[in-house]
Amino acid sequence: MSKHLLETHIQIQPLPPRSHTLLFPTQLQTLQSRKSFTTKKSSFCLSLCNNKKNSFFFSHVSVVRSSVTRGVNEVEEDKQLVVKKAYPFPEIEPKWQRYWEENRTFRTPDEIDTSKPKFYVLDMFPYPSGAGLHVGHPLGYTATDILARFKRMQGYNVLHPMGWDAFGLPAEQYAIQTGTHPNITTFRNINRFRSQLKSLGFSYDWDREFSTIEPEYYKWTQWIFLQLLKRGLAYQAEVPVNWCPALGTVLANEEVIDGVSERGGHPVIRKPMRQWMLKITAYADRLLEDLDDLDWPESVKDMQRNWIGRSEGAEMEFYVLDSDGRERNIKITVFTTRPDTIFGATYLVVAPEHTLLPSLVSMAQSKYVEEYIDLASRKSDLERTELQKEKTGVFSGCYARNPANGEAIPIWVADYVLGSYGTGAIMAVPAHDTRDYEFALKYDIPIRWVVTPEDKSLTDSRSAFPGQGLIINSSNSMLGLDINGLSSKEAASKVIEWADKTGNGKKKVNYKLRDWLFARQRYWGEPIPVIFLDETGETIPLPETELPLTLPELDDFTPTGTGEPPLSKAGSWVKTMDPSSGKPATRETSTMPQWAGSCWYYLRFMDPSNSKELVDKEKERYWSPVDVYVGGAEHAVLHLLYSRFWHKVLYDIGVVSTKEPFQCVINQGIILGEVQYMAFRDSDGSFISADSADMLGEANQERIPEEKVVKSGDSFVLKDNPKIRLVARAHKMSKSRGNVVNPDDVVSEYGADSLRLYEMFMGPLRDSKTWNTSGIEGVHRFLGRTWRLIAGSPSPDGTFRDGTVAIDEEPTLEQLRSLHKCIAKVTDEIEGTRFNTGISAMMEFINAAYKWDKHPRSIFEAFVLLLSPYAPHMAEELWLRLGHSTSLAYEPFPKADPAYLKDSTIVLPVQINGKTRGTIQVEEACTEEDAFKLALKDEKLSKYLAGKSIKKRIYVPGKILNVILDRENIKVGAR
Ligand code: ANZ
């Protein structure tokens, strides 16, 4: 999925100002609970306190020294091994990748046993960009892979596919620059992505792979468009687009920065053009209601709710007046969510694009209004509605009558009112709306308070009071409306009732959601399957039998200069005839937006090669909905909303069986570059502490290498001069900052299993976290230790031995307890998608196992299965060495036996001749003999027992041990 193509403004929830992300919490726990660990630098407890320009400032950073060490020698040995290779991953990993590929290990056959439960786990499929994978990709992909492998081992039928969202702007732009056909670039990029993903050992069913540019796939994207058209859900309308006269092309929103084209910096204006629209607004209520039952992050659901933006209010009618104050035959309808404030409406505003504007403007004002309209056409909606921006406007020269009190109020034109929302006109109530207040102050328009806060201490005439309260100054007996003394809520209902009765307005629900602009003036997209009759201009949908309508080959992708899409250059393709009447016709030359292909791909994975249907009904019924869908938060709104919309349409026409496509959505966090330390210099060039420096003066900043930094209290200081406090920051990875980590490099240095494990160990999946190279060394050492524990240490010459050190013996109780605790924890943590703490449990197990003298095979086998979803290559290899001949991918995942989970040591009271003399710690099932031996060893009890002859022992297991001494002893003792 592309991040380049966020064509509308995506509201990404900012991080709460002082939210805390704890990196490596498990290392902390591990450290706290184990005395044998000394500590070394490797992780941070971060306090993310600000988020500016993609960087996170760490105000309270405590470095937790946490590399897991077991004495200096072993650490040194580990380090050496890192240099040499902690274990033979360069041989193991390609070997198992080949095995999986040759055996199609992860193929989900078409015919499956549907009596088994299913698990559909999906990644948001990537846009195969020229840059290849970055380390952010494997974060989500590893999480889904762990889930897929885990569920397979639990006996589920698992669907875990991968494909490519391959239409899009970058390939087209590259084609314009270099003349390389987007097909070539796209296939090259896909090949690179695929081999990178394979090198990470993800268990995708590659037999189901497809890309959105394949005609066999987009045939069905076009088919869905035809269904929308049939149901009146696709239509054409004149809509403003970003038109750049200098480049002679329409630009996507992300190609326009501050009103000029990203390429060349040329002015961009909003120009109406005939466009295809999809009527998503018809589904607004259902899109809103059905959110409630989804297991999605609340923040994402809220973003969708805000995007849909349901507002209850009223439409009110304001008649325009002529110069004599008489009502003309024109009325302006406004949308308001606060009908209770109608007596405070002291002016009206119409948007610069309001259709009635030309008939309102007075002669004297027309020049100013035209200039203003021109100015506004250069601004984006976002710029126009930014709260901080100074409000601007121009008087239209005419007035309207406030229907509630009969007053003539001026009509202004201002761009803070959008033409596309509500009715494109508002009744402005400066006393109770901050934007109107600012505007009224600037243009000297009266401000009338009509609502008082119930808490009088909040009354302040120096600013607007936007809250609800008690109504004042709101009565007009002539017009029959009196709402004084009512609460805002009661007043609003009364005004609506009055307006309805008197014809001055009505109740209205409004949505922020707009219909979806579905056409792009681009080459690299799905052709829209309609034609226009040359004779009449009539729009004719292509018959379904004509699908796919394939994209014609084109050598010249440059803009036409007229705003016509590049496809209009494909003359012989454009000129066609109506298949049913044979009349000459012209094809639609706009293409679909990139969102189209990603709207329904999850359905196609269920049945990727079906040429008769979009998806087979039975297969769909079995696999729907997607159980877990993982991807970036940047897709929280549009992609998820558009797919939900299409899914609901497909539900209505009986193609799918569920109302919603994705039951659970998880957004993985962002991986930021390594923390960078910045020092400040004053104008003389001397270092100054960050607290006294003007932190914003970038020119005075200097990056300090990590080795010259130490931690002091909550902050970092210069090692040489601890008075100089530094600022620690992590930035989003970007080429220009030089902080990008390439997964290929990590794989070749540490192996794919280490990368997978590290990305999971960095912290909770959903949190943002910083890359830290010493962290990957830490998990790599853990894998090395695991290898040496099971497969044995390398030979003195550094070569790795064959086989394992496992023995065929029954495990001890202690070993079983350790193992089953680990199984319980790992299972629980995978199920709760807390992968980082699952890894800690495995690390604890390995530490415990290192203390054992003997290592039974059965314990190793179970552990290897536990490890396999995380580090599948190593696990497969160890499984083989433990004596198995096939992949472990479908072995049952170990189950924790509750019998070994109980803490079964108890405190047993020990009596000597009926008097309690002390206690011993024993296993609950301890024998009498063992209990007595322990009592003899106990310092306190041994005083009474050593050298004494025993008459009898009374032992009640789990309750008491009573030792009766010979009388002789008592006498001796008494003497
Ligand atoms: C009078 C009023 C009085 C308003 C008051 C607010 C507070 P939401 O909740 O976002 O739907 N509005 C209506 N159409 C608009 C447009 N096209 N462009 C900009 N603003 C517009 O907001 C609805 C409120 O936003 C409406 O209620 C209207 O201002 C304004 F004390 O009407 B109100």
C-alpha cells in the first residue's frame, strides 16, 4: 500500500504529549529478577514528549544497562562469536527457505477440510517502490508471520497471502523522467520485494500471489465499478481539481505543497472538471454504526467517526434583502449545529464558491469579491480551515433577514466557510463561535451573547463562549419565538420545531464525509470501463463480457498540456465503438485511483485464479472475515473506509457474506532511526547546556557521537564536560538524514531470525520505537546461546558441529516446570500479540537451562517448537538435528500442563517430640525420607536431631513431620 498516495488529508492521531514508551521492558524485568546478571548499555526508557517534524524528543531518558551477561569471559566469548557468527545462519537460512519453497510448505490448498477452524491473517500489501523494503516493513510482517505459524501449529487452516499494490504515481513519474515503461519498473520492484520477503522467511502462500496491475485481477476491480454504476453509486460531476497551468496537468493533493506544484514550484489552482464520483455518502450511517462491533484500535475507530463526521443540527432559511430592506426571492440556506444561538447570528457568510454568490454581490463590491474568489481558489481546504490562520473575507454588499428576530444582517464572503460542507453558507454567531468571534472583531461586526454558562465564573466577554448553557436575549414576540431561560438543548429543539412550523427551516443531519472522487488524470491505473457515444455523448457502461478492459501500451506518458489524461494519446484505443449498437464512441481516458485495487484484494486471496467470479461463494463464506489485519496507522482512514464501503456494496449484492471485511485491525508502530545526541554552541562557539540554549536555533546544533555521551540523572551530558546537557532525538528514517537501516544489511550481518526477533523484542508491537544496533546484537547473542545449548559449542577451530547435545532421558520435575512455564507464557503472549514479552520468557528459559547438567531431548523439542514462529530457520534446523525428517510447520504447538505450573513447594512444620521446633521447604509430594533428610540439614533443627536416636517419625505429607526421640535422648538433652 502506498504512502505516497494519501490524496486527501489524513488525520493521524498525534501521540499524547507525554506518553511513555518503554523499550525493552522485558530486559528490565529479567534484570531485576536475576542476580547473576550484570548490566551493560543497550536500551532506553524513553519519554516521548514532543513530536515535531517527525522527530521525538526524549526529555527523560534513562539508560538501562541491560545486556545479559554471565561473567566477563562469556561476554567476551559471545562478542567474538558475533564477529565470527554466533551460529551458522548463513547456511541454515537459505537452506530452509529453499526447502519451504520446493515443498510449498505454506501453501493453503484450494480444497481444505472446512471442519477445521480457519485463521485469515493479512498484511496491508505493499506498494513495490524502487527503494525496496525498509526495516519498518518486517515489523508488521513478522508479527503476522508469528501468528500464522502459531495458528497452523494449533491446527487451524491458515490463509497468509502476499501481493502487490502496484498501480501508482511513482512508477508513472519515473516513466516520465526516464522513458522506462511502468510495467518494467513495477516488475523489477516486485521481484526485489519478493526476494527480500523470502529472505526473511515469511510463511506466505506464494501460490496465491498477485498484483493489482494484472488484467486477471483488475478485470474484477472494473466489474465492481460496473456494479456501482448500475446501482447509481458511481456518477459524474463537475468537481474542483488541482490544476497546474504551467505543467499543463492535474495534480494529486500530495503533489501540491503550499499552493504550488511540488515539481517546479508552479502555482496550482482549483479548477472544476468532469470527474467520476462514488457515492460513499449513501453508506455513511452504516459505516458509522458497524464500527462499534469491530475489534479495532479505538483511535482508528474515532478517526473514522470523525472522518464521517455526523452532525445533527438544522438548516435555516435567511431571505436576502434588496436595497430597500425588502425580501427578495432569494434565500440562503445555512447549516447549523447550534440553532439555539440563532438570536446571536449577526452576519451570514457564504463560501467563495457558493452558487448564489453572483446574484448577491452589489455592483460596488463585485470587484473585491472577484479578487477574493480568485485568491481563495489557490488555497486548499485544509489551509482555509486552519484555526490559527487569520480569517479573511469581503463584504458582499447585501443583507439578509434573521428569521428569528427580523434583523437585517450583512452577508460576507469568507473562505473559512467551505463550499463543500453543509450548504456552503453559515449563520455566524460571533459570541459563541471562535472563528466568527475573530472575524467579527476584525471587521467590526456586532457580537451578541445569547448563551450564558451555567457556571457563571466562566462568563468572559473577551472571548467567545462556545459551550452549551442557558439562553438569554432570545425572544421575539412578533415572530412568536421565545427561548429565554431554556437550556441549549431544549432551545435547539424549540427553534427547530418553530422553524418547521413557520417554514424557516428544518432538522438536518450532516456528514463531513464527501463522495469519493474516483477518477485520476493518470496513465498507470485501471481503465474505467465506460464509453461515450460520439453522436450524443451518452455514457455507456462496457458489457461485463468485454472485461478486462486492458490498459493500452503507451510510450509517451507526459501530460497532454490540456488537462486531458495521458490515455487520450492512445488514439486507436480511445476511438472505439459501442459493442451493442456498433456506433462510434470514445473511451473514458481517466483511470481509477490507487485506492481501487487495494479495496478488495483480501477477497481475491481467498480464490486468486477464479476467472468466472470475483470470489467463489463457498470459499468466501469459509475465509471471511479477515481475522487479523496488520498495517500502518497512515491507512487508518481512507483505505479502511473505502474497503469497508466496497465490502458493504458487495454484501448488498450478495458477493460477500459478512458486513465487515476486517474483524481485527492492528497498527504496528513506526521504527525511528537511532537516537541522536545534539549539543548546542553559543555565538562564540563554546558549548552551552541544552536548558539554556535556544533549542530551535538549528544552526547552533551539533551531533555528538554516542561514545562521547554519558547519562546523568534524567538527561544526557557530555562525557568530558558533564555540565553540558544534550538533547536526545530520534528521527523518522529518511535518506536525507542518513539514518535508514537496510534490512538486507541486517540479514547478511546477523541473519533473518535475528532481525525478526529483534523487531519483535524492541517493544510492544503497536508502539513507536527507535532502532538500536546494540539491541540486535543482544538478540543475536541469545540465538547463539540457544544454538550452543542445543547443538553444542563449535569445535576449537570455530566450525559448527553436527547433531545436538540432547540425551534420551526423562526430564526432571524442575526441567518440566521451567518448560511448561515458558510454554504457558509464550502461548499467552502470542495470543495477546505481546511478542516482546514472549521472547523474554524464552530468554529466561534458556538461562535456566544453561544451569542444568543434562538436557533431555523432549525438553529441547518442545522449546524448539515454541521458538519456531519467531526464529523459524533456526528452529527447523534444530528440529531436524533432534531427529525429525520433515518441517515442524504443522507440528502441534506445545500445550502447557497445568500440573507443572503450580508453585508446589510448601513450608512444612517440623516437631520434635510434639513441639514445633522449625520449618523446612519441601516439594508437596516429598517422601518422608526426603523430608527427614532436609530437617537434618536445617541449621536450627539439626541441633535437636544430630546424633540422636529416633524412636519414631510421624509424617503427614504436606502437613507435618513429627520426630519422636528415644527417652534416653531426652534425659541427655535435659542434663
Ligand atoms: C451557528 C453556530 C453557532 C455554529 C455556534 C457553531 C457554533 P460541525 O460540528 O463540524 O458539523 N459550518 C457549517 N457549515 C460550514 C461550512 N461549510 N464551512 C465552515 N463552517 C461551517 O460544525 C457545524 C458548524 O460549523 C455549524 O454550526 C456552522 O456554524 C459551521 F455557537 O452555526 B454553526
